[in-house]
Amino acid sequence: MPPEPPGPQAAGSAQSPLPEPQDQGGSAQPETPEQDGSAQPQPQPPAPPAGGPVARRTGGPAWTGAEPPVPAPQPPPGPGEPDEPVTGPIVLRPHAEIERRAAQPVAVRADSETTPSWGAVVGTTVRLWAQRRRTRWRIVAAIVVALVVFAAGALTVALLRSGGQGSAAGSASGRPSSSANLGPVQAATDARRQAAAWVAAQVSHTAVVSCDPAMCAALQARGFPAGDLMTLGPGTNSPLGSAVIVATAAVRSLFGSRLTTVYAPTVIASFGSGAAQIDVRVYAAGGAPEYLAALKADEQSRVSVGQQLLRNSRVGVTQVARQQLASGQVDSRLLITLATLSHQDPVSIVAFGDSGPGASPGAPLREADLVAPANAKSGYLHSMISLLQAQQQPYLANSVTLVRFANGQQAVRIDFAAPSPLGLLSG
């Protein structure tokens, strides 16, 4: 059955709607239920939707009782009246409808908060890593350079102190200081310098010289042709193809006893001592036994030719030179050159020399000093120099110079390059 309409009491107890606002004239008054008993009950305003706003008092708790009083609506401002800012809580009017809009997609802001791509992340990471590594390596490099400079300074001070002590000891004993009185590093450097100077000046620049990297560099700095240098190192099995071997400590360690028993049994010059000693050795192409046998045969031939020169009336010699010729100490090229000169003019020999410091016994003497004999014609020495410089290999001297002795006498110095060839007199 349909519900019965409420009675008079129910209608009276119901809350009446708000009175309509007065018109501009203010003459009309709204009628109330008390004035008009025949007024029909008004329907209740619809309840606000679920979840909608709840009317609250300013600064107070929400209403819990009946519908809160709603303030009378104000007329809209006139054309000349400015809009005033809305303050306080927002209260919905009765029968007001809330406009609901469909959800719209949220646009992504194009600013710094946008999530970067993986490529950008990886690039930034790599750049920062590289910057950190560069900074780290710069620090490490600075430390290494500082340590090297410090070590070099300490080594220099040590060498200066040891050198000063060695010089003082040599001066106190009346002897010049030698490599034995020097520090190991300075002694090795001094021996290398002397050996390089001697090889560059005395060894033929067409001969192949074997040496360790440091010695080869020193020889090249002295002007020895780089194409005639053979560097010996850990990968070298033998000095095959060499004419001369500069035997430093590194080369001796490389070949051991084979250096003297197989490859190079004779020494033509030696510098330094101990671990710093450097020997300039002649390479034995056919092995040590064969080379020593050929050296002995060549020495016998030199004795024979030397004695022939001593019997030549056009050859004058000093007592020292006589002994050297008779014992076969003179290089074969010098003997042949002296015999050729004696056919042109008389020859006067002062002495032979330059076998090299520390050379092995039997090493040929490659240098001779000749002076003008008595009653020699004018320009004798210069004519001799011209004849010597016109020779061909192997009889072309390494150097021909005009020298002056302490007594003022001039002489022609003939110097043949090392090593001395064998077998020239036996053919």
C-alpha cells in the first residue's frame, strides 16, 4: 500500500524552507505557516550527493544535527561594483548541482624533472668516470715525477760524494784517480765513454761492430755509422757477421765463456776494470782455434818481412823501431807501405805504436812515425803524404797527419784502422 501522507503534526514539525528574499521595494513580506494555516507542507530538499562537501562552521567542527542554516543569497554585484575576493568556507546552496568533468590526461611537463633516457644516463656516467680517472692519473703522474726527481737528485749527490772521495784518495797517494776509485755507475760510464771514443777513431767505419744497446748508442753519438752497428740482446744467438765485438758486462753475460773460447779470443783494446771493464775484441770468423792459427802464421810472415826491411840500406830505424820490426810486431799493411816508400826515397822510422791499451800479446802495431832523412829534398814530408793518400784499400791508411815532436822536429804519422787483416804477406 502507498504510504499515507503525514498528518498535521508531522507537517508542523518539518522544517520549512528558507524565506524568499525581499524585493527591492521592501513591501512584500513572505507568508509563514503560522500566518497561513492552509499552507501545504513543502518537500524536503534533496540531500547532497554521497561524498560531497559537508557544510562547516568557520574554524569549527562539522554540523551533526539538522540541516545547518544557510545564509541568504546575495544579489550579484552591479555593473559598477567591483568583485570582492571570496573568503571563508564554500557552502553549497540548496538545489545546487555540482559540475563533474571527465578525467583528462595529465600532460608531462618538459622541464628538468623529465626522466632522462638510458643513453643520456650511460653517457653521463661514462663522462664522470673518465673525469675521475683523469684526475686520479694526474695525481699518480705527479707523484711518479716527484719520486724520479728525488731519486735522480739523491743519485747525483752520491756520485759527487764518491767522485770527490776518489779524487781525494788519488791526490793523497800521488796517483791519478782511476775507475777503481769511482762509484760503479760512474766507472761504467767512464769506461763506456773511453771505449766509444777509441772505437770511433781507430776501428774501420766499414767494419761491422757488435755491441749492447747502450754502447751502440754511444758509438753512434761519436759518429760511427749506424748501418755498421749490430745490436746484441737477449734474442741474439751469436755475433755472426761481426768484425769487432765491444764486450761490455752485458755482452759477457750474454755469451758467457763462448765469448773468448769461440767468438773472440783476442783483445785489441781494453778500458776500465772489474764489472765496468770493456774489451774491444776481434771476431774469429772461423772459430777461435782457426783464428789463433792464422794469427800465428801471420806473425811469422811479419817477422820475415821486418828483417828484410832492416837489411834495406834505404830504411833507417831507431833502436826501438829495430826491435819492433825484428819481433814481428808491426802490422802487415805498414810493412808493405814502408817497402813501397823506400823505392821512392829513403825512409827514416822513429817508432811504431798504437796497439791499443790493454791489447793481447801479439796484437799488431798499426801506427808509425816517419821523419825526413838527412839531406832530404825540400817538401819531402808533403810528397810522402800525397803518396800515402793516393793508395787503395787495404793499403789506404785510416789517417795520415803531419805532427811535431817536443824537440820541434816534424814527422808524418801513419795510422791504419783496426782490426789488422791476416794473410796479406802469405799470398
